[in-house]
Amino acid sequence: MAGIYIHVPFCLSKCIYCGFYSVASTRDKELYVKTLLDEIRIRRDYLPHAPLQTLYFGGGTPSLLTADELSQILRQVEHYYDTSNLTEITLEANPEQLTQDYCSTLRELGINRLSIGVQSFQEHVLRFMGRRHTAQQALDAVGNARQAGFDNISIDLIYGVAERTDTEWEQDLDTAFSLPIRHLSCYALTAEENSRLYKQIQGGKHAPVDDEQAARQYDLLIEKITASGTPERPGFEQYEISNLCQPDFESRHNSAYWSHTPYLGLGPAAHSFDGHSRQWNPANLKHYAENIQCGRMCEEREELSPTDIYNETILLSLRTHKGLLLDEIASHYGEKRVQDIIRHFESNVPTIWYENAAGRLRLTAKGLWFADGIAENLFIVD
């Protein structure tokens, strides 16, 4: 088993861009924890005899869970799953919760990686996004985590925000690269259909997301990555379109998603993948609890055809620095398919956007910006 993802659906308030399932209340945490413990037990055979390698608490805001709640969940996982190979336990956190005491408690529980939702170090940008923390709290959170013994710290930033200038985006990147972090995730702002931002755009209260600004700020990010190293500190490398890290500090959990490795998703709205199908829980805490109480393992299920698997392989592989392994494509789908892919690139994709060497076809940093469009042109349509 690649890993377990646990969705924690609680927030104190909703950010303007968020399209994930969450509730702006912690009132039902007791119900959630009880149900989650039951689901961990009930779904222990979803991927039988597979040792657990990663555990990821996502949200929502997992850092709203208390030490006791996290301890109960971790003990239940250890009881029902083979954790002998468990090397990465990640908790997503908001800066305002990462006090020195809380960080120390997380380390004592065995959590060894933090993913901190910073998004910006500009106060006016944080206010626009609906973030509850200040820039100083973000800096303090990283410092508290490092002081508590966390060596594997990641932060998130969002670019393409109309309220932030290119100069301010550069300042955010300079601040991020000055911190004792090992990993950085940078996402372009998108208007998810069920987000407040989407509703504001539809209602004419906010301008549409500016794709040209986002592309320009992506280019600034690439420039900063190139210059991120110092004689005393290794630089960052882009290993997926939105993710960069120092050597050997990739997110092992997310990397498993991109390599099509099976995983189990627990909690409301969580998705699972067993190599052949996807299943997902209802995006509603009470409906989720009712399902688990009745012994229903998921809300819906989608069987993936060989064409689905192929198309997803193309899409996911082209988003990463590993790219397409042409020998693997040939062994699964035939040499003709590989030749079709190569011909498409040679005829339709600018040479500065990709490289084809040693049996690996991958996009350059510039080409990664166009990864989804390039992949779609390679899809098989039944």
C-alpha cells in the first residue's frame, strides 16, 4: 500500500479559493473521530497484505485536532495496518495553530512532516484570501516547527492573485527560500466551482482569474528555483509542476498518487484507488457517519477502463520530472503507441518545452506550464 489519506473536514472559516469539502465549525469533531476510528477498522482489508508507507492528514484543517484525537487515530492505524515500513507521516497545518507546545506534541506523536498553509507573506493578500493568520505567525510557525525538531517542513504559496504584484510575489518567494524548509508547493489561483471566489466572479464582484499574470508569476518562480541554492544550502528542484524540494525531500505520499500507486482514503469526501477503480465517501459528515454505521464502504465507485488508466498515466507522468518512461509505455500499450507519442511531440510541441533522452520523455520547466494541454492531445478517445 502506498499510503493512507485521512480527510479532516474542519475549519474555523472558509478561505475564498477553497473548493475542498470542509465545514466552518468544530462542533462535530467527536462524531468525526468516532466514525473515523470505525472506518479504519472496517476498511482494514481494502488493500490486503500491503505495508503502509505514508500517512497523510489533509483537510480542512488537521491541526484543529487535539493531541488526544490524533493519538487515538494513530493508534488505530497502527493496530489494523502494517506500519513496519511507515516512513512519512504528514500533517497539514495552519500557522496560527503551530505554537511551540503543539509542534512539540506532534513530534512526540510520531508525525515527522508538516505541510503549512502559508499562501502569502503579504498582509493584504492574506486578508483577501480569508486567511486567519498574519505574516509574522507564518514565520513563527516555521520557526516553532524547526525548534521542535521537524526537519521535513513544507509550505504552500498561491500565485496569480490579482491583489499581489509581481514584485510582491518575488518578495514572497525570497522569504520562502530564506526559511529552514525542505519543500515548497506553489499553486496557481483557480476559481473552484463551489468556492466563494467562483461565486464572486460569477456575480461580477471580482475579476476573472488572470491566466497571463499566473503564467508570468510561474516564470518568476522558475527563475527563483534556479537561484535558490547557496554554498551552505542545497537548492530546490522542481519535481512536479506545483512542487519543488531540496534533494530527497519529495512528498512521498503525493508522489505515489502521481505514479498510480494504490491508496486508501478515509474520512468524508476522501477518495481511494485500488489500481482498478476509484471509490469515494460522501462529502457530508453526517451522511459519511451514517454510511459507516451501516457498513457501507463508499458512496460511489468508478471502474477504470484500460483507456482511462492510459490517459491518466499520460496526464500524471507529464506533470512530473520523471516524465514518460517510453519502455513502460511500449510494454503496456505497444511500440506503435510510443512512436505516435514521439511523432506528436516532434510535430506539435516546441523543442524548448521537452526533452527526449535515455528512454524518458519529459517536459522542461517551461513546458510543464502547458502539461495538461499537451497530455489531452495524447489521450485515447474511445
